Amino acid sequence: MEWFLELVKMGAALGSAMLLGHWFLAEVKRVKAEKQPVYKAYMTLPGLLVILAVLIPAAIWLYSR
């Protein structure tokens, strides 16, 4: 039964990452269609969440060393 809970946790993490990635990709496409600079996509909510998703684990890793 314990393996099932681990599987559910992994599925939830994968599903949320897929949703965030799709949301960010939609913002990138919108920004490109409006002929704005590419960095504008990172200034939206999904862009900031992507940045945080990369920086928080990196900061934890650096701090724990």
C-alpha cells in the first residue's frame, strides 16, 4: 500500500509540472505572436513559477553543502 501512495505523489508532481509547462508554453506563444521580447514570458505568473521551481531546489542544494 505504501508504494501506491508514492505512485500517487509522483503522479501529482508530474501532473502539476505538465500543467505549469503547458501554461508557460502558451504564454511564450502569446508573446511571440504579439512580437514582444522573449523575456516578457518570464515576467508572467507561469514564468515566475518556472523560475522559482528552478531556483528553490538549487538554493536548498547550495545551502545544504
